Amino acid sequence: MDNVLSLYPEEITFSDVRPNNVYIQTLEVTNNFQNPVSFRIRPNSIERFSIEPSTLTLKPQETRKVQVKLKILKSLPKKKCGPYRESVQIKSEFFERRFQISYFPSGATAKEGLDQGDGGRPALPVRASFRQEHEAESRKERPGSPDSLNADSSINIKDDKFHMQSNQISSEVQDRDSQIAQLRSRIERLSAELFECTADRDHLRARELALAVENRELLGRVEDYQDRSAAVESARQYVEALQREVSAAAPDLRGLAELVASRERGEREERDRKVLRILRGKDQRIAELESRVSDLDRACSSSQRRAEAAEEAAARAVAEL
């Protein structure tokens, strides 16, 4: 896909190159594609050449300048035919192309020497070979020529493949985005349901606690009524026994004293039982409240762990997508 990027000049030439000197040429790169393109420029010989910047992202129809630097650390022998040539790679995720860099050592010219081919036959001069290359390129670029038609058809095929890949990637990205949105909505729905379940559970716990308090109050009232009934029965028995002793012909004063003492002792014991019952009720209430606090702490910790687990699952799902 050579038509994605335009290079000017298409080939860079350095002349009169001397050791330990830095030579700089400017290369203009233009993005002819309708989408942004990111690519990397890397020379084959990183000891001699450097590219600044080496990584570019061009918007559609954007042109950027790149500096190509050449530095030779030691003298090069003069070639008999033509300059030294190096290849520079332009690589992207969807395409790859190369362009040439030529450089002449100091004192070398295109007219110097003939290159001996196979069998000792002299090769064409450099200028003649350049002319033949230029004529061949002109024939390729001439409209209607078979080479031009083949090149255009190959370029169109590559463009179609690139567009198909771009559309496929765009559709995959949209599918992943929709999947992420669905997962997020599902997580939000599950979080809302979990919150509602937690609220319902807390409401049921509070209702259970209120019912337990009411039940305990009713049991206390029943016990109070039983104590009162027992006290009334004890008072009735005490009055009847006192009446019997008083109505006797010879009342037993010692028996009456024991009867009064027994009555007072029973009242004290009843008061002690009431105090103990109240203390037991308070202890039971404290234990219930402590158990309720422990349950709430465990529920809060469990809810927090579930929320963290849900967030981690959502993060992992988003990362995987």
C-alpha cells in the first residue's frame, strides 16, 4: 500500500560525504488515507543513519517533516559504479514500504570507473543506467501501459483489503463496546438487586428484633401477673391463718409471731425474685443487642466484600474485552 503515504523526495542523496561529519536531509511525509495512520521509520544501518522523529501519527492529508541524519565514522572506499545505497523501512500495523538513501563518499562522482560484470564484460556507465531506470519508471507511469494498469489494479486490491480490515476492526470494536455496556448495565442491575435484598434483610431483622422486644415485654407482664396472683394468694392464706389464730379461744402468740415473720420473709424473697428477673432481662437484652451489632458488622463486611468482588469482576471483564 505504497499510496497510503507520499514521500518527497522519493529518494534521498548525500554527496561528498566525509567521515565524522553529520549530514542532514529533510523528508516530507504526507498521509493520503482518509483515516489517521501511525507508523515507525527505521533505517537498516542504525550506526550510520538516524531518523527524527522515528515514530509518527499523521491525520488525513497531514504532512510532517522528518530529518534524516548521516554520519560515517571512518572513510569508505570509492565504488567503481554508483553510490552506496541503504534501505529505510516504514512499517505500520497495516502496511510496510521502503525508500532508498544514496550517498557518495568524498571525491567520488557518478562518472568514475566501470563495473566488471560476469565474464569480465564491462557494465554500463552509471549515468546510462540511471537513464534506463528513469525510462523504465516513465513507462510504468505512462497511462494505459500494461505496467501501469497492473500497478493500479494491485494498489486497488490492497486498498480494498485495507478497507475491509479497517471495517472489520471497527465492527469488532463496536461489538466490544456494546458488550462492555451490557456488562456494566448488568453489574448495575445486580448491585441494585443486592442493595434491595440487603435493605429487605435489614428490615426483617429490625422487625424480628421489635417482635422479640414485644414478646419479652409480654412475658414480663405475664410473670408480673403471676407474681401478683401468687402474692394475692399468699396474702389470702396469711389473712385466713391470722383469723384462725385470733378467733381461737387461746391464741398462740408465738405462732402469730412466726406467721408474721414468715409473711415478711416471703415478701422479701418475692422482691428479690423480681430484682433477679429484671437483671436477667437486662442481661438478655444486652446479649441480644451485642449479637445484633455483630450481625450488622458481619453483614457490612460481607456487603463490602461482595461490592469489591463485583468491581474487580467488572474491571477484569472490561480489561479482557
